[in-house]
Amino acid sequence: MTDIYHIHIKGHLDPAWASDFDGMTLHHLDNGVTRLSGPVADQAALHGILARIRDLGAPLLSVQQVGTKGGDNE
């Protein structure tokens, strides 16, 4: 099973960055926040995504596990 995450960062990222986040989907929220949503294979993959956000200099607002793909929350 794979965990599903929502990661919120301040500002709207250009959709061209989507390919840098391991297949996560970028959603621009009305409040000036970008939400990255999608499956994350494991903790190492999550840390890789967070490192890319850090390298962009984008302020990280929250990281939330919202479900499990292949489980009851799919």
C-alpha cells in the first residue's frame, strides 16, 4: 500500500514543476497556496519531495497523510 499526502506550500508553483514531484498533482488554491496531492511510495520518497520544495525556496506550510492507496481511504 502507498500513502496519499497533501503538501501545502505558500505561493502558486508553475504547473511545469509538476514533473519534479514524482507524479503528484499541483492544485492552486484561492488563498495563494499550492497543494501537492498524490501517492508517496515511502518515507525516502517523501523526504525527496520535501528536499525539492526546500531547494525551490518555497515556504512549506503543511504535510498531511490523508489516506492509503489500496486501503479503505482510497
